[in-house]
Amino acid sequence: AQSVTQPDIHITVSEGASLELRCNYSYGATPYLFWYVQSPGQGLQLLLKYFSGDTLVQGIKGFEAEFKRSQSSFNLRKPSVHWSDAAEYFCAVARGGGADGLTFGKGTHLIIQP
Amino acid sequence: GAVVSQHPSWVICKSGTSVKIECRSLDFQATTMFWYRQFPKQSLMLMATSNEGSKATYEQGVEKDKFLINHASLTLSTLTVTSAHPEDSSFYICSASPRQLNTFGSGTRLTVV
């Protein structure tokens, strides 16, 4: 069965500093990987996804993620965070291919310090 | 494109009553939709896969008689929480997957009192 691990429950970053959120997955086949952001009481917004091809994926809001098969990782990065980036971030893997239900990590709560 | 609309955004109901939540694909047809549940400060858990014109597929541990899913058209799936109890209070969110985008609705906050 597939699983997703986000080892950091909370991360605090100063505004303007760089950010990296960790995600490790366990999946037998080629993974379809996603990063979502959720503001309090809101739905999920897709930041980026990886299905195949270039392992460095560009997303919205200045985010990028790198797929590393050897490390089973799909870490999310941003060179300079803004106060509006404070939110909950979820990494997810698609079950059975790209059009299937998702298995989510537990999420990382990002706090931005002024 | 690929917008999923969910209604209502929040609902409060009395214990023992039933509540229906709607999930609509606005600009695409969705033969499959997904329903998730999220407890406060926790992750999302897949509850069931809703299939247009056929029975839903429920995840292990999800009571199909408690959470009734109907997917009667290519743009609408409904989740009915029957005989709701306080432990059913949660954030319910649906998604559809046009072109493998896994687009989510804005969620429904259910509070059972």
C-alpha cells in the first residue's frame, strides 16, 4: 500500500527566507505526486504535480519541487517566502495512477515570522 | 477550467437528522468523484469513490449505510450523512480528476449538535 510521510509537523520561517518542505513516499510503481496548500477552513489548492519527465517541477506562487526516485522524495521549495504563504501544506500520492484517489501525508503547518 | 463546486460550505444539524452535501463539476464531466474527510488539524482521508451510474466504492472502515453516495449525473455527486451524530462532525471535501488534475471543492464543515 502506498503511504506519504511529511516529517515536519510545523515549520517556522522568516519572511524572505527560503523554504523546503519534506515529503517521502512509499509506492510500488511510478508515483504520481502532488503538493497542495490549504488555508484555514478552505479547500485545497494544487501547487504542482509530477507524473513523469523532468524531475524538477515548477508550480504556482513561485513553488517548485524535485522528484528524487533514489530517495523516494518529493520536496517542495520556495526561494523567498511571503507572509501570505502561511498555511497547511499537504503532499499526496495518487493511488493506482494519475486519476485515482489520493493518499495524503499528515501535512506541514508553515508559520511565517515577520 | 476544472472547477469543482461544493455546497453547502457549512451546516449545523441536530443529532439524528440527515445532511446532504453536493459536489458539482462546473466545466467538465466527471464520471468519477472522490469524497474525503478531514478531522481538525489532521490530514485528509479518502472515504469513497463515487462512480456515475453505479455504486460507490467505500474505503475500509467507512460505513456505506451511514455515508450514502449518489452520482446520478456526470456533473453531480452527493454525500448524505444519515442519522448524524456528534462524532460525524468534520470537514468533508470532494474532488474530481479531469485530465489528472485532482481538483478539490472548497469543502463542507459539518457540525452535529
